[in-house]
Amino acid sequence: MPEDLNRTTYMFSATMPLAIEKLARNYLRNPVMVSVGTIGKAVELVTQNVVLITESEKFGKLKRLLDEFGDQKIGIVFVNTKNNVETVAKKLDNANYRATTLHSGKS
């Protein structure tokens, strides 16, 4: 890659393990880490919920949770694969929720 190429690399994570932080420091030029709240502690303004349900119940439950937020219907949904990110976003869009995706396969 040419030296004069001006490029920005972003790494996003809900958690940043020390090994990944070291990797970033070793391979990125002038890395900057942005965090919200206290590292290792949940932000007080964010409500976190764990809901144990079957696979077939997931999308219906997600819609009900979004509806509980009222007109804003704002939230962040974490899923386990890039394919699931796209699938969930498409299903939300088809159900008249605005959704956008963010994952490592995007450029």
C-alpha cells in the first residue's frame, strides 16, 4: 500500500479485550480509543435486558420491545453474525421499522 495513502480505519466493539487493544496499538497509526462511561461498567443511562426465549420467538419479542419505546422506537440490537445483521435489518424494514446495519463487512 502506498505510504502517502490517507486512510482511516475504524474498529467498533461493545467490549475491547486487552489483546485487541494491543493489536490496534501495534498496527494502527495514532490510534484513538473512544469510550462511553466507565470501562468495564454499564452506562447508567442505558437499560440492559436479558430475555431467554426460543429462536422462533425472537423477532416477535424484538418488535414488542421496540414498540414499548413508543414513537421513537430507538435501540441497538446486537446479533451474532454479519448475515444475521442483514437478516434482522431487512425484517425490521419490512415491518416498517427504520434500521441500519454496522458490521465488519461494510466499507
